[in-house]
Amino acid sequence: MTRGRVLILVGVAIALAACAGHKPRRDAGPSSASGPRSGRLPAETARPQSERYSQNDDNGPAAPPIDVSKIPEPVPKDEPRSRYGNKETYSVLGQTYRVLSDGSGYVERGIASWYGNKFHGYMTSSFEPYDMYAFTAAHKTLPLPSYARVTNLDNGKSVVVRVNDRGPFHENRIIDLSYAAAVKIGVWPKGTGLVEVRAIDPAHPDAPLPATRTAAVPAALPRAAAPAREVAVQAPAPVSAPAPDSGGAPRIYLQLGAFGERGNAERAAASAARAGLDHVDIQSIAVAGRTVHRVRVGPLADVDAADALTARIEKLGLGAPRVAIEH
């Protein structure tokens, strides 16, 4: 299903379409895209969304899938910030996002999707042509370009990607992988996968991560229309020190809120239960020297169940929940 993406230009947010989940279909052939000439924008960015691409639905190339073992992973290196796609804040579909000043210490667990043939050859948010056969990714808040290691929590496979695009702007997705990266870690052709995204410092690519870390700033600023509430951690939900694989399958929860006061968390949990939500609990964790009480629903069976429950929670007026993954 096609989802919303955005090509961020200087002072202008231009919507692109991304995919939250895909199934392989017949290859429609590579798309052509013109590059910037004499300061002019590529032709596709001046067209309405419905006319921008040569095909309506996204897909990978014709079977069989590519041999990703022959594709070299990008080597992290210091690069200047892209002229495009690094505006301090930007808004998409009514949600405002704040771009990280750098990726140091960033780690987040959540749901990954991928995008492929529909966007192949068209411009990314950093104004580079998208190549579905390279190990790249789209992210809402990491600087462009930057590097990250993405690990599939279901099978332990990982890949280093160069982040050069914005998205995905589908609810509950934290990263959009290129087709090649999705194949590399087993997200293709399933469509989605539970992953951990860890930013890489090019100066110290093999340095161990700190014992406890959170994203430097919220990935998404609170929606203006959302009801006021005490939220100790907005998003992404903090991830404790990288734990070794316990051997069990990752579990999906939806986080309704994170509170500094236990009483506030209990009231939020009681409100969710009165609204008809099952399996609501409170998890208390240490974040930056203080205790945070997270109100969660779950564990859930799979990504489809998380998406369906997210829509239900929003209709109940309980706000937009955040995906939390335990492994």
C-alpha cells in the first residue's frame, strides 16, 4: 500500500509517496528522473502527486530477488550536510518533526518498511536519485546524509545503510529501507519487520554504544490538536542498554504515554481500560537518572494487529500511540 513521503526543499515541503508494506509484483521497468539543471527542480517535483511517478503501486523487480551478497555495504564517512532535507523542523500530514543535530547515541526499535521500483531513479529528500539496489534508507529525523546499522530483531541479520531520504510517514514506521537493504535483512518480501536502528559515528564506527541512551530530541513534536497531558518521554520511546538476544521472539507493544508520576500513569491506564482496551499495563524504567512509568497495551500478535489497534486508540481519543519493541 502506498504511503506518504516528503521531499524537503528549501522552505518547501513537497509530498512524495512511500510504502509501508509491499508484495513483489511484475517489474514495470526503471523510472527515469532528470537531475537539477541551472537551479531548476526535477520535472517530477513540479507535478501533482498523482502524476509524479510512472506507476501507481510500488514493488520490487521481477523475481528472482537480487543477490545482495554482491552489493558492498556503505563505509561510514564524514560527509557535509545535504543542502536539501535538513531543515530544522518540517511538517507532514499535520505532524511536525525536528531533525537531529547529529546522530550520536541515537537508537530506536520499531517497525521498518521498504520502498522500491516506483521510486527508483526519482529524487530523494537530499536530492540524490533513489537507487533501490544500494543500501540506503529514509528516516524522519536523522541528518542527511548519515549512517546507521539496521538489525532485524526476528533473525539477527543486519545491514549498514546510508540515510539520504525522509520518511516513512505511515503511522508506526521508523525507517524505510531500500529494496536491497530489505532483502539483505529479510524484511522483503514480507513488507515490514521489527528492527533496531543504531546511528553510526563515522569517526568511530566500531565504538560501543553507551549503556543507556535515548534519541537526542523527539522524533515528532506533539500534535497541536492532541489533548494536554504530562509526557515524560514523547518519542521515540527510550531503549535501554543493548541487550543480547534472549532467544525469544520480539514483542510488540503500543505505548499510550510515559509519565514521571506513577499516579498519572495509573489514571491513564484506568482510562484506557474503561475505553475497552485489554492488556493495559504500566512498565517503570530508569531514564537519565529518573523513573519513567510507561503505559502500554500488549503484547500484540503482529504488525497488522498493531496498526489496527493504533487506529482504534486514535478513534477513542486517546492520542497517537507509539510502538515499543521488547526483545
